[in-house]
Amino acid sequence: MAMVGHQMLHEAAPQRPLDSAEHPRRTYIKKAETTSLLPTSQGTGLAPRLRRRVHGLATATDGVALVEMAFIAPVLAVIALGLIDIAFYAADKIKAQQAVNRGLEMAMMVGPSVSAADIREQAALQAGVPLDEVTVSSMLECAGVETDWSATCGSGQETAREFQIDISTVFVPKFIFGTVAKTLMSTDGTIALEVSGVIRIQ
């Protein structure tokens, strides 16, 4: 009876937890986790930190695009303004050439009786330039020899009556070409614009 009671007490007694010596694997895992969280001595000084910081600055690319744009933007602006000036110059030259063509057309339609003064006035009006910038020349050739416009060629001689219109004006750049013109071409910053045309009416 006493043995049975002792055996029951032994079985009913709570089992104590095993110490770490009985579970070497569990202790090893805990030690491994603990040691992995501990900081190492490598890189804890000032010099390694400074090297890391310098390396980070050297390899950073966050502001590269901004710096490149700061260098390129002025160049692009100069090119764009130059192209605008070229476009304005081309437009003025086309307008002057159209004025010359209009004067030559007038001479062709009216014939030898047309007045050079009327042609000049028409060309200046179309080009939007003063009269003194337009020159109209009339020429008569008899058998290849230039003679007076009011003359009449002899019988059998080849007759050639021609009108020539010249417009000589200046283009005033609005942007960068003004500085270029002042430096390379003239003192007032303008660019010469000249067009001409010739037509034979007889």
C-alpha cells in the first residue's frame, strides 16, 4: 500500500523543466540569434563611416539631371532665339521678293508705256519699305546695243526692253542675332537684306 501510494505521488508530481544542459540544440539557437544581433567591431569607427558617406556622395545621381539642365538650358535658349531671328529674316526677305515680283508683273501687264515711278511705288508699298530703298531701272537694247528707253530700234533690229527692280533694306533682329550683327556685321545691329528681279517685256 505504501509502495502504491509512493508511486502515485511520484507520477502525480509535476515534472520540472529541463535545464539548458539537457537541450543543447535550443541553447545553440538562442546563442546564434543573440550573437547575430550584436554589433561587430568592423565599421564602428569614424573613418569607415566617413568612407561610406563619401562613397554615397560619389555614387549619388539624384541631382545629375538638374546640373546637366543648368548647363544645357542657356545653349538651348540661344539656339531657339537664333532660329526665331532666322525665321523673321526669311519672312522679310520673302515679302521683299514678292514685292519685286509684283512690280515686275505690273510692268509686264502694262507694257512699254508703264512708268518706272509707278512700279517703284507699287514695289515699296508691297514690301513695306521707304521709296528710297527701291530702285527701278529700264533698259532698251537694239541689236544687243543698249540705248535710250524712249528710242525706237531700227527695222530688222532685235528689240529688248527690260525692267529691273532692286530693293535694298535692312533687317532688325529681335533677339540674339542683333548682338551677332553688332559684333560681326555692322555697328547698329542690323543685317542687310537685298532682293532684285528682271523682266523682259518686249
